[in-house]
Amino acid sequence: MAFAYTLIVLLVITSVLLTMLVLLHRGKGGGLSSMFGGGVSSSLAGSSVAEKNLDRYTILVGIIWFACIVGLGLWLKVAMATGNS
């Protein structure tokens, strides 16, 4: 039971964090990331170090979020099969 609560808390935290990280990304018009220095391009490729790090953090949090979803789904499946809740 503690495992499920841990996954739920981690899922809520990663959901909020993932939402914030996605909103920080620069869109076509140069979104909220330009507010924190992400709008200034420092390389010829067009993406700054801040934007690359933001991409990495977003991917990492997304993987953790996905693992929480899968883990919670598997836990519920096992709990339902055994009759425990």
C-alpha cells in the first residue's frame, strides 16, 4: 500500500513539474524560456545551452512520469488480480 502512495505522490509531483517545464520551452514566438535567458542564441545551430538543458530536464521528468504511470498500472493490475487493495 505504501508503494502505491509513493507512486501517486511521485506522479503528482512529476505532473506539475512536467507542466512547468513544457511551459518554459520556447515556441514559435519565443515563449517563457526567453525570460530566463533561453531566448538568446549562443550557437550557430539556433539553440542555447539553457534550451538544451531544459530539453534534457523535460525528457528526464517525462521518463520518470511515464514510469510512475506504468508502475501504478501494474500495481493496480496485480492488486485487482489478488483481491488486495
